[in-house]
Amino acid sequence: MKSDEQFYIGGAWVDATGSETIDVLNPATEQVIGRVAAGNAEDIHAAVMAARQAFASWSNTPKRERADYLKQTARALHQRSDELAQLITEEMGMPTSAVRENQVDSAIQVFSDYGELLEDYAFEQRYGRATVIKEPIGVCGFITPWNYPLLQIAGKVAPAIAAGCTIVLKPSEIAPLNALVLAEVFHELGLPRGVFNLVNGNGPVAGAAIAAHPEVDMVSFTGSTRAGVSVAKAAADTVKRVTQELGGKSPNIILDDADFEAAVAEGVKSCFINSGQCCDAPTRMLVPAERQEEAIAIARASAEAMKVGNPNAPSTDLGPLVSAAQLEKVQSLVQKGIDEGALVVTGGAGGLEGLPLGYYVQPTVFADVRNDMAIARQEIFGPVLCIIPYGDEDEAISIANDTEYGLAGYVSSGDPERARSVAARMRAGQIHINGGDYDPKVPFGGYKMSGNGREFGPWGLEEYLETKAVLGPG
């Protein structure tokens, strides 16, 4: 019988070569809810070689067959969606009231979308007397995060399967259990042996082994910019393709003609989703200086209306942070903001009354923030909002772009054309106008130190393809 302490390699559940294990904690209770084996370079090598052996056959399967597997995967995950939603809540703390839609249904949609996309996608095109062919890149190594664990896995695995690639996945060691469910689904569907392989483990060991392995043709990483740099360096010696979705410090420009009440309230809500543990969260709210007091009042009321607590309670808006280390980081940066002289509108660095267990933090709003403060420069990854005043539109855009990141941006205006004009001047990979919703059918990825490459839609598929030109005969 399969155990959570086994890996999925070559179409079978296999024991780890080492004895080290990793406890999986529920961040709301600090209790152990599972245990996985910690893979090493030897385990990664076995998975890579299984993927390499499977590649020749899988890369030549008809696209209709690959599409069918993707659609079957979506249906099978849907049948287990309640189980997955509860599991992800227990692993990383997002409230069950939000996790089904934001975490599980979104992942299911990605598998379904790629199944549909394949039906009309042209892998060959004629250009004059040449044929341009798009072919699967090969064995792909995936290192995925804990904040949207199944969705981030789907965003890599689904297009790789669609392209005809084979896969070695190392999910986050903090939230690995949902990935084991996906492996069970693939096994039950009869996905050919070696197409999908899963090895759990820590980033500096298992993740580094994936990045450096000479038989891995591509690495896709989602996580912090610091870790992304390490992955790229490890991959450089073998000149493999590396795509990265990294950190963010996204600006939210609220223009003077916006519906201020709605825009500020929505900005707070968007910043605090998933307890602020979103790489594209609008953490810097830029408001006209003469209206900062108005923004402060709205933001305070919005933040203080949010209920923090047990993620299984239907009334909970914000659950715990994912780990003790994350809690320490967030509280340290909140204290840094206080020390630098930012105005604490609500919240602060302390804990929460009535919640002695769990990694809970107070939702915090700062005002009078300067863009050179640490809280405006560093990705906090917690429910912390910085309100930054600006003088005019040009200054707002300058502040927005004054960051090493460029993952997302937000604009609110009563004039859609004005909003689009501002959006065109913002240096980021995805801009939301007047609360425009996230859409997994459009490209997602960043400028600057937010990474390279794009995920989702045909843009995500093409990250897993090589381009070959065949010339002649005339």
C-alpha cells in the first residue's frame, strides 16, 4: 500500500533511499498532520532517469491523447475536490470558505483549459518554403511553492503534459500532501510510466539536484527571488532553460477620479487575501496626498472588519501564516516599519488575543510610508499594507516603478482610458484595472527580479517547446 513517505517514480510508489523525513504541520494548530520522506540527489536521479526513459514515447503521442489525459485529470480532481480543499486548508491555512474556489477549482480549470487548448494548437506551420515545428523541450524539473500549492503545480504540469514533456516535481516541503493526491490521480488514470514523477524534499538538497541535473532540459521554479537566483545558478552549468515566477511588491495606484470608497476597500481586501501570502498582492497603495486621511479611514475600517481565526470556521476571513518562520519574518518587518517612522493605522507587531496556538498575525495598515522604507521595498508576504501618498499622476507612476520587482500592478480610475494610459506606463507583467479579476487563461509572469517566462494559456505552453525550422526541399 502506498505511503506518504514514498515517492512516485516510473509509475510506481517507491521507498526513499535515505531515512530522513519532514513533518507537515497544520499552521492553525501547530500539530503534525503528516510526514513525507526527504529526497536526496539519488532519489532525484532515479526520477529524472525515469522521465528520460519515458520521453521518447510520450513526446510522440498524438495531441488528442494528451488532451484526453488532461481532461480526465480535471474530472478526477473534481471528484476529490472536497478532500483537496480540506487538505490544503490543513497544510497551509487558507480558510475553507476561500480555498475551494481559489485553490482547488482554479487548478482543475487549468488542467481542463490545456486539454481544450490542445485541440486547435498548431505544432507545425509553413513559412514560405520552410516548415517551423514546435517540439517538446524534454525532461522538465518543477520546484513549486506552498502558498497556492496545487494551482502552482497545475500551472506547470498541465502545459508540460500538453507539450509532450516528461516531469519531475518537487513540491514545497511545507505543503506537499496535495501533490501526492495528484500523483494518485495520474496513477489511477494510467498515465504512462515515467511521464510524471514526484520526489518530496528540501529545496537546498532535492531542488538543487533537479536544477543541476544534466538530464533535466528545463527547470521551472516559483518562490522567492533569493531562492530563484540559487536555482538559476545551479542550472547555469548545463545551459538548461530556466523559467521563474518570483517575488513582488505590487503597486496599487488609486487616481483622484476613482470611486475612493470602493477602490481603497477592494485594495485592502486584495492585499490581505490568503493572509497576504500572494506574490502579486497589491501591497503598496498609492493615493493622492490630499486624500490620504480619507484613504486611512477606509482602510482602517476594512482591515478591522476582517475576522482572523480558525480557517475551518465559515466566518473566518484570514487564517494563520504558513509557518513559525513566516510569522517571525512578518513581525520583524512590521517592527521595522514602526522603527522607520511609518504611521500604524491598525495592527502592529504583536500577536492576537484569544489565539494562543497557530501562526497568527494582526492585519496591519501603515500610512505615511516613503518608498525607500524597508516595508515598501521588501516582500513581506503577510497581511501588511503600505499607504504611500503622491503628488500627481507622474509621481504615482514613478513610485510604482521604483522597485526591483515587476510582477503585477493595479490602477483605479473613473475614466477607463486614463486607467489604461497609466497601465501602459507601469513596468509589470500583469495590470489589473478597477478590480479586474485574475484569469488563468492569460499570461502570468514578471519583469525585472520578479522572474522570466510566462505561465498559463498558450504562452505557458510555449515555455515547454523548442522551435525547429526545416528548410527545403524547394
